[in-house]
Amino acid sequence: MMHSSPHSGGDQKESSAIAGSAAGLADTLITLVAAIMSNSSVILADMLKTFLEFVAVFFSWLAIRSINRGRHKNFDYGFHKLENISGLFISFFMLACLLIITISASRSIMHPAEISGIGIWISYFAQILYGVINTFLYLRYRKMARLSVSPLCESQAKLFFTKAFGNVFIFISLNLSMLLGDFSWAHYIDPAASIIIALTILLSAFGIFKNSFCDLLDKTLEESDQIVILRELARHFDEYEGIHGIRSRRAGSQAFIEILLEFSPEKTVAQAGEVIDSIRTAIESKISGAKVTIGLSDRPESK
């Protein structure tokens, strides 16, 4: 079976982050022009939201770049925490975006008006183009998050899903506002759409913050994972003399497991090594993100 190396996985994350940053910068410039050339509150909100999302994606690229450059230096155990911290910053950006959209929508509700300007058409076609781009990036990050168990990729997948959803929703709201522009009540479609988008961002930001914050805290392994460890030790019960300790903790997406085994004096170091490798491989294959260390213990002295 072929497995992608950590190096290739990191390069794939970085290339995806670069693509997302480039697309986000272009989208920000387009929506800025559209906002200037229209009086639509939802387009203004889209411009501000897109800018904050671009900053979030750019920040994620910086984090991934730091991880890749220091893969064999300073991030042996801590780079997953760096990803969690990035996820926290992304959630704060999304909350800031929520505040801005809410203020913009409130002003439009207080002073309703029919949307107009060439910026409407610029935004109209931009929603179609970036709806496709953001959907592609969402699917790409979701696949990487499943393969590498990466909090950063997971947060990026959620971010691009939110962006794609926003593209579809703004596209529909612009169509409704233009088609029903002769009705006075239709002037509220524009700000109402902004509020709905703000609510989706709130839910996404809460989810990202909760996952990233909890993963930053070290904790014991889940009971199901502990059962996996005991099951594998029981399966090799006849191959060692005793167990002198099992310690485990989860930090972010990584699970660190330390086991101390005693072997019969008749066993050679090579034979003990084969047993250790077998147990380590079995546990790491069944527990997501597991890093297993198995040490040798001397036989206790009899008193």
C-alpha cells in the first residue's frame, strides 16, 4: 500500500493555502470594485467578509509555511498546536466579520432603498466564478483534513464551505432584489440576506473556536482508544513478561502513548524489538494521530 510522506502532505497543504490566498486576494479586489460601484449592503458586507477571509487564509499559509520550513527543527511535537492557534485566529476573524455585516445590515434596514449600479452585475458574475473556486477549495481541504487529521485543514474546509455558501446566497439575493425591485418590501431582501449570512458565519466561527480551543488542552485518551491499547497488549501477551506502565495523553490531533514492557532474559534484543515494532505498528494504525514509544524495563529485584 502506498502512503504519502509527511513532506508531500505539507507541500500539498502549502500549495492549497497559496491557491486560496491568491483566489481570496483577487476576490477581495473584485468585490471592492463592486461595493464602490453599487449601493447594496449585501455586496458591501460581502467585500468586508471576503477581505477578512483572505486575511484568515493568508495567516494559515504563513502557519503552514512555518511548519514546513521547521519540520525537522522546532515542531516535532508542537506544530499541531500551531495549527490549533491558527484555527482560533480564523474564528476571531470570522466573528469580526459577523460584527461588520450586522452593522451594515442594520443601517440598510433603517434606510431601505432599491439596489442599483454596475457593481451589482460585477458582483453577480463574481458570485458564479468564486462559487466554483471556493467549492473546489472546500473539497480539497476536506480531503486533506481526513487524510492528515489536521485542525488547520479542517478549519480551512469550513471557511471555504462558508465562502461557497455565501456566494450562492448572495447570487440568489441579488436576483430577487432585481426581479422584485418594484415592490417596496423587496428593499429589505438585501439586508436580510446579510443577516442570514452573518448567522452562518457565527455558527462556523463557534465550531472552529470550540474545536481549536479544546484541542489546545492536553487530555487523556478516549476510553475507546485505551481499549485499543489494552487489546493489542493482550494479543501479544505471550511475547513479553510483564507491563510496568502505560501513559497516554492527547495534545491537539496527536496522541502520545508510552508503554514500559518487561521481556524474558532468554529473548534477544532483536526478538524483543520485533515484538515492540509489531505492537507499535498495530496501535498507531488503529488510533488516529498516535505516536507510540515502547521502552524496556528490567526485571524487578526480589526482596
